[in-house]
Amino acid sequence: MADGTPPPDRSGPDPVGQAAAVRPFLLTAGRVADDADGKSLPVESQVVATPEGIDALDRLFFEQHDIVAVCRLPQSLAEIAARLRLHLNVVRVLAEDLRAAGQLTVHVPDSGVVHDASVLRRVIDGLRAIPDARGALSDSD
């Protein structure tokens, strides 16, 4: 540096980056988001708080409280993660814990319907059939 002091050593670990990388591990006690089949809940799974979960809000801690509170109305796992700014896998693990405790209900979509491309095609065709503000139909593919 100009005053004769050596520049700081930046080759070591970044404490801010480390904290961000460790936090999800701490929130889930090292557990990963797997169900009994070894597959995690799909991001589109709908989650809603149970009456027991709402009653237990004042006894829940931090992220668990926030998840139950935001699920007063049905939310997908992806929406919960985005709203609470939590890692998706953290939300999956905590949602499973809350479901096991009876504080959340999780509705997993039928996998056959989710992966059926014809459903998506019908949705797109239906949206194109809706006239715009001028009354014109969308004709682009």
C-alpha cells in the first residue's frame, strides 16, 4: 500500500461466504430433503397450515414460525422459499418436520399429471384463446 503497510491477505476463506454456506446446514441440522422414497418433495407441492399449526405459532422458532405463518393460505414450496428468502431444500426439510408434527398439510401433485406435456399444451392453447384488450386472439406460436 502507499503508506508502506502490506495489503491484507485475501487468500483465506471468505467469512461472509462461509456463513451463507453453513446456515442452511445449521437450519436443518445437516439433514437433506428426501422423503421415504429417496426423492424430495416437488417444488410445486402445496402447503397449508393446520389449525394446530396456527395455534402453535407462538411456540415455534424462527423459520418454522415463518413457514407456518405464511401458509395460512396455500403456498407452493417454491413460493415459501421465495417469500421467506430461504434455500428451497431448507424449506423442504422444515416443511416435512412441520408436517410430521401436524402443523402443516402438504399436498403433493400427482406425478403423472405434472409430467404430462399435453396438460401444458392445453393451458397454452386456452390462454391463446383469450382475446386481448383489443379483442384480438393471439396467433403466434
